[in-house]
Amino acid sequence: MRATVVGGSGYIGGELVRLLLGHPKVELSFVTSGKYRGRPLRVAHPNLRGQTDLCFVTDDEVGETDVLFLATPHGASSKSIDRWSSLAPTVVDLSADFRIHDPVLRERYYPGGVPDPEWLARFRTGIPELHRAELRDATHVAVAGCMANATILALHPLAAAGLVAGPVVVDARTGSSGAGRAPDEAGHHPERSGALRMAKPHGHRHVAEITQACGVKVHMSVTAVEAVRGVQVACHVPLPHATSERDLWAAYRSAYRDEPFVRLVRERSALHRMPDPKHLAGTNFCDIGLALDPDGDHLVVVAALDNLVKGGAGNAVQCLNIAAGWDEPAGLDFIGLHPC
């Protein structure tokens, strides 16, 4: 299958290129970047040295292809979806343009530009663990956001089992790559180094996706930490009644027993007791752990993933694998490093 990556000089785009170059069923045809037009991919992504002779092209130079990945900023995909869909029968969008189907949530968290309703209706939600059946034979996929994906995977088994008694407080931490490649003052090394900056105490856009997927009220704060990759969310969940740890783990095992990329973490060691994004760098795994208070009515669920892989490019490739009928883990077999 011939693949194209639009927005290939960014961090998500670079991860898409890395994964697709190693995919047994994919041939990478075009990678776009206006800034690097005509220059080798290694100029933007030095880890690709010796892996490909491809050079960046502009968006206008993209020809027909089988699948097209859009690693573009919010607002860009919906403006050009007619053209991209004319070039490829399958489009996988990693922006937020086609994620939110509820008009009330969209107006609150993404006011302004509204995508064409007909196009919005074509896009399937790119969370394989929740929407695998809808993704089979899908032609248009909207991949979930990084912190949203971690939180949804953490909360959905509880919400589905009726084990959420009230608003959930989500304390999210994210590395600097989540802000994208374009430099700004917040990412400037003297400003970011050593900082624990609460970038969004209230009203983060990912709340819309979490609410849409889980149907529970969420309060979310986001803190920028001194790491490059990784997302970790701690979800504080009020339970409707005293619940045993055994019953809680049973709900998660039932939800994720057969999932290739969700791992439940139950370690006695304090060192590795809770999911840590450091161990997930470069992988498509989401790790989930639980901590129940002694009274059994308050639960902390911790989920971690690599924001550029399971929170972006890897999840996109996983969705393509499902849509194309291939082995779901194809091209996603990197298991991580320790120590790193």
C-alpha cells in the first residue's frame, strides 16, 4: 500500500515516517514539508539516516496514493479534506478537526471553524480498543489526542461498568514534544528547564473527547514537565460504593484482556508500581495501574503512553492495520528500552 505523510517534518510526522518505513505492508511514497522541500528526510529527522532516500515535497506535489496521513495543525485538515480525499481512498487525520461529533462539545472546546457535516459523518473515531468494529473497512479515521487517549483508556472500563459516582479529576503531565516542533517562549530552554508549569488548570480541549467517549464529567489540569516524550494521567475517581480491588481489576481485565497494546500494571515494587512514560518511549503501549484508598470509595487510575506513538502516530498505524485487515501489531513491534 502506498502511503503519504502530510506535515512530515513535525514530531508526529517524523514518527509516522519511522513506523511506515518499517511496516511490512506499506511503501512510503510522499512526505511533505514546505520548509524542507527537496531536502532529504534526515535533515528534519536525523534518526532516519541511511533508512530512506526520499526527499520532502510540497503539498501541491503529492500524487495519487493509497493512504494519506494528515499530521497537520488544527483547522488545516478540514479546509483541504476534499483534495486529500481525491488523492487517496483512505485518510487518517491526526488533528482535532474531525474528532468531536457532539455540536455542544465542539462549540465549547473548539469554537469557530466547523467541518462540513457530511465529511464529519464519514470519520470513524481512532481508538481501536473502543471502536475496532467501526474501524474495519473505514476509509476516514480521526485519531484521538494524546492525553485524551490515555484518559479514555483509563476511565472507560469504569464508566461502562457504572463505577463512576461523580466528576472525575484528571491530573495530566506531558513532555515538551506535545507542544509540537514550532518553537515558542514556553518551550524555550531557560523557561522550561526545571519547571513544573501548569499550562491549563481548567478547560483543556481534550475534555471534549473524554466526555464524548466516556459520558462522565471531567475536570482536567495539565502540567508541562521536564521530559521530551510521554504523557501520564492520574484520574481521581469517586466510586458509587465501597468496592474491592479484585472487582476493579476484573473490570479492567474484561475490557483489555485481548488488547495487544494495553498493559495492566500490578507490581508490588514501589519503583515500578505505577505506569511511567519513560518505559514507553517509542512504543505503542498504554500502561494502566490502579490505587484504591482504604475505604474503597476513591480510586486513582494512572495511565501512561508515548504521546508521539500510542498518543499519535502509532495509534494511527494501528487504525490503518485494522481498516486494511492486516495483523493489528504490524509495524508496531518495538517493545521499548530499559534503562533509557
